Amino acid sequence: MSAFNWVIVEAECPWCQEMSTFILPFKYGELGYYDYQLGKTLKWGEGETEGRADAHDVLLLSISENPCSRCFSSEEDNGIVFYILIKENTLHSVFPSRNLPLDGYLILDERSGS
């Protein structure tokens, strides 16, 4: 099984609209089982990597590893779906979704001149 990272966030549950802490795994940047928080810059190194360091805006799909601490919803034990927005290699924001249109990541805007 390949490596991944996590971002740990306080976010609104899409089911009960209460704030809860969610652990969101993702495969982007240097994959080294790193724990990130919003506002942190992704690491890129010589180890296993996923994605492109020169991408400007990237949208990742993640499914929470834990249920909401308020309503205990976990979308019938399959996890709550979130999107993670990366801007300039920084974990910018997360937002919940009930849809699954992405598979992995989507580069929204590439840096010019790279």
C-alpha cells in the first residue's frame, strides 16, 4: 500500500451543520504520512510523490477517516466526503460535499512560465 498524508481540520458537518474535527487523508505532495493543518505548505522531496509541485490551484478529494463527533454521521460508514483546496502548494481550505465527481486530484490552474 502506498503512503499518504492527512490534514486535520475543524469543519462543518454536512449532515448536522455542527463543527467537528475531521481527519482527511490525501495523496498529494511528498507522501510520508505527514500530519498537516490548514495554512501549511506541502513538502516536496526525493521520496514518493503524487501530483505536480508547479500546479497553482489543486482540488483534492478526501473521505474522512472519522465520523462527526456531534451526530456521528459517517455517510453510512463510508466516510464523509470533503474537498481540499491547495493554492500555491499551501493547504488553503476544505469543504464538505455529498458528491464524488473527482478521482484523486484535479489541477484547476497551472502556473505560467514553468
